[in-house]
Amino acid sequence: MKKRFMAVSFLGAMILGLAGYLTAPLQAAANFPDYLIPAKLNTMFFEKKVTIVLNTKAPVPATIAANSGWMVGFDTDSNKNTGGKWPQIGADYILSVINRDGKWAVSIKNVKTGATRNIDGEVMVDKNNVDFSVPLSELENKTVFDWQIAVVSGDDRKALPERFRADAKSQKGGNYDDYMKDTMKM
């Protein structure tokens, strides 16, 4: 059965002490639980949003390690020399999806301006599948961009070495509606 967790506000994230995940530099980390490690990644564009779809190496438990989750760097200008320095991109925006005691805190930081906002929406978890969306308006309405994901566990964070390209016009394989029908099956 699909579990839905509502995102807490950025103020809630501040109270939980998660704000540092939006500004701290990426650091190498030794070990992460398999439920945080993406085995497959994809993007889906639907209704003026981009959804990050990740399949983890192990099912995500209802309660995970404190302050754990993912960060996604979006390079909307395709310039590695601008924005936050990630291994393969210059992140103009950084999405933070962090779990604390069963509640997801979802925020986005505009690296250019330093402004951070909460993202209204849900993080959907179904065993090994995790989906979270970003309104394209938060990414300058760009439908073509590079992105990179980092795993976060406590004070440790590490970016996966791969850079991915998202392009709404060349999106291949089923559509988001078909994906949701398949994931909703029991």
C-alpha cells in the first residue's frame, strides 16, 4: 500500500534543524543505508511539475534514520561555473527532501538569491519507490536542465557521480499517468 507523507513547512524544517542541508557543502560519506541509495532514477514532467522518481536498493522503512533523505541540485543554465558547486553541475537550485520522525520536510533554495522556500506537496513512498515533485515555476519554468542527486544521512552527504539531463520534449517511455496506475497497483 502506498504511504503518503505530507511535507512540513520550511519553518518546521528550521525547528527540526534541517536548514543546514540547504547550504552545507557536499561532503564524502562512508556508509549509507541501502534504503537511501538510488538504484534507478528518472524524471517525469506532468502538470507544470517535474517529478523525481527514484527506486532505492532496499524498501524505505516508515521511520528512517534522523535527518535522512536526498538533495537534488538543478543546473538550469547548463553552466557548471555558476551556482552551488557539485561534482558534475553548478546547481542553481537545491531541493532538500529530508525525513524526521516520519515527516518529510521539502524545501528549495535559489542559490543565486539565497532565498529558501518550502514546497507544498507530497513525498510518496511505496517500498523501494520514492517520488517527489517540484513546480517548474520554482526552476524558472525550465523544461530542459541537468540535475544531480545527493544522499543525506545525519551530517553525512554525498553526491552520486552521475549527472542527468531532463528534457520534457524528449521524455521517453510511458507517461506519468501510466506510471501512477502501475505504482498504485497492490
